Amino acid sequence: MRYAFALVLTVFCAGCRNESSPSAVNAGSVRTPPPAGDSRPVIVAFGDSLTAGFGVDPGQSYPDFLQQELDSRGYGYRVVNQGVSGDTSTDGVARVSMATALKPAIVILELGANDGLRGLPVATTRSNLDRLIRALRNGGAAVVMAGITLPPNYGPDYIAAFENQYRDLAHQYRVPLIPFLLEGVAGTTEFMQRDGLHPNVEGNRRVAATVMKTLEPLLHK
């Protein structure tokens, strides 16, 4: 499934290792609704377009479906979507204080895809992800890390280093890892938008189910 996703990205993204990368445009705003009197512990979904819900209507992102999953299982948490389309890991570092300001119990960290599509040095991405994990944990949050992959035209060495950074950091900081956020979704036309990069509504529902498998052991009723 990862390979199928990579093939789609190869066709769609060949030669776009620059600022015009299709997943580095259409930047959106962070959605952090502050319902008055809501004292539920917060789960922040912190990421790029895959978190923001690029290409689907409001209420149809994976964090929205994750909220539905939590509610249906009787978990009293509030999910806040802090996904911004086009964000790199550097952008994430610049706005991490927006997440820590909410005093979240848990943060689902999903960043790095745009770094990889631009061919940025893995060492830079890894350093930024390291800083993000430390900042979020210092703010009192448990961190769940979500991994992603890249097209084969980026070369086996770069791809291996890119994928390994998620595993290595998860091991280093002993945080739960979702090895591939789009597992069972990427490369399947039924669950992906026409761009081949972003899940459609049903795809986001499935991404939420994937996230829930890793998230649930951290939850309390």
C-alpha cells in the first residue's frame, strides 16, 4: 500500500522538490475553537494538510472523525485541529506555542511530508521533530508521532533516512508511533481525492480509525 501511494506521488510530484510543491500550497488557518465552559482534556492534532482536512468540507477531517470515535466510545476528550496545509516541520516549530498554550493532554504530531517532498535535508527535519517533541512534552503533553513515506524517485537512501527518523525519534523518546498515517488509505482511489495526495471523506474516517488504535491506550474514562 505504501508503494502504491509512492507511485501516485511520483506521477503527481515529479520534479516538484521546491516551494511550488502541490502539498506546499493552499495554506489554511489553524482551527482552534474555544467552546466556553468545556473542561474536557484536550487532544491537539498538530500537522499539515493531512491533519487540516485539505479538500474536504469542514467537519470531515480526520480529527473531526476522531472526535466522533472518542465520543462514541465514551471518552471525554476534546480534539482541536491545528493542521495547516503546506506546513513544514520548521513551520511547526514556529507555531508550537499555539499547541502548548492549550495545555493538551495529548498531541498527535504529523509533520515532515512537505519537507520530504521538497527534498529538504532529513537532518533538518529530524532536528525540528526532535524540538517539537521536547517542546510538547515540556508543556505536559503525551506525544503520538505519525509517520509518512515518499515517492521512489527520491531515492532509496533518502527515503530510508526519512522513514527511519520517525522510528528513531519514537524509540528515543519512547512515544507511540503510527508507522504510516495513511495505511490502508493511500494508493486506493476509493479513499483518496483526485490529487492522489489527500484522503477524501471516507479516507479521513479510516485515518481516524488508524490513529485511534495507537491513541486509545493513552486515554482514560
